[in-house]
Amino acid sequence: MQRLNKFIASSGLCSRRKADEYIENGDVVVNGRIVKELGFQVGPKDKVSVEGKLIKPLKLEYYRFYKPAGYITTADDEKGRKTIYDIIPPELRKLKPVGRLDKDSTGLIIMTNDGELINEMTHPSIKIPKVYLVNINGKLTPEDGEKMYNGIEIETDTGEKKVAYAQVFPIELTNKSSTVQVTLHQGINRQIRKMFASLGFEVVSLKRVQHGTVTLDGIKKGQIKPMKPKHVKELMSYIAKIKRSANA
């Protein structure tokens, strides 16, 4: 037996939070009866419908994808640009990305049909860290790194002003270029590029190397590989720990 909201979320329809909304709104029917009790328990033989549609738990799948440059992170594009689904095998195109990378960026994207995981890893209140390897033109100074840590105001795609934060660790610095590790806990589009631009730098290359506990280790550019169960479990435990800390 499991809670009704978890059963709904396991179908891939939505997150548990959204499932709670469906339940409270009277949109969920169990064995022909409307159920509004959030803690209601269901078993494998129960018939559950949401907004009139019968749902069943999905077999949850988790993959690591190493995105190459030149592809956008979407299922289709009105401008006809290449998308990551052009190089992902047809049988895996039902999976959705956990977050995005812009067209010119490379690196790790977790692909899954687990709607709850996608929501938790991208929700701004949970703040799952993302780690990037970034090369910029020019020499980054300690003062530049401090400014990024303390926050830089950037403009979002909608024209709204937001303060963006980043932790920067220098790896190799020369007078002409800098290679740095950048950690983000936010999800603003093109955040790293915009932050460096505000300091007078241009991003030459940007690669995401880690998201939560998941890394690029053992995977080549353009490849997509299933995550091992122990790595999925490790990620789930990490997310739960982050959530407990946020609620403490």
C-alpha cells in the first residue's frame, strides 16, 4: 500500500505536490469513488483515475546524457534547430530532461520519466547544486570571484532583473584565459554566461560536469547511459537530505 499522491506521481503524470492539488479539487477517483483525503492509501489492484483518465504506475527510468554543443534542450523547436532528441535513441525519446543546457553548452543532463524527481531537482526552494567547468577569456581575479559569490544582478529572458549567485573555484589562470569550476544553486537561463559578461568576460566553453550526486564519469560526448540503481538511490537520499536541511 502507498499514499495516493505517491501513486499518482509514480505514473509520471505530475509531482506529488500537483497530485495533492488534484486530490483536494476532487479530480481523483479511486474504484469509482471521489477521494479528497490526502493520506488515502491505495494498492496495486485499485483503479485510480485523474480527471477521468485511468492511470498506472510507470516503470521509472533514469539515464545520464552527455549533451554535445549545437543542440537545444527541448523536444521540438519552432525555428527548426537541432534538439537533443535528434541524437537520443527513439525508444528513449519519452524521457524528459532534468533542467536544461543552452545550445552552445555541453555536459550532463539527467533524463527520466520520473516527474517527481524532475520537480524536486529543479524547484527553486530545494537548491540542488549544479557544477560546471567553464573557460573564459581573460584572467579572473579574486575580486571577480567574490562579486559572483555575493551576487550580481542580471536580466532574465523575460526582462526581469534578478540577483544571481555562484561559487567559483579557479583551476587554471593565465593572463589570456581562465578555467574555473562554477557551482550554481539557481536555475536562471544562461546564468553563468550573463554573470561573466557583467564582469567583462566572454565564456569560451561551458560544460556541466555534475548535478546533485550524478557526474559525467564513464560517459562520452553524445552518449546516453542508464544510471545504476545504487546511483539512483544515492541521488534520492541526497535530495531528501537537502530537503530536510531546508525545512530545519
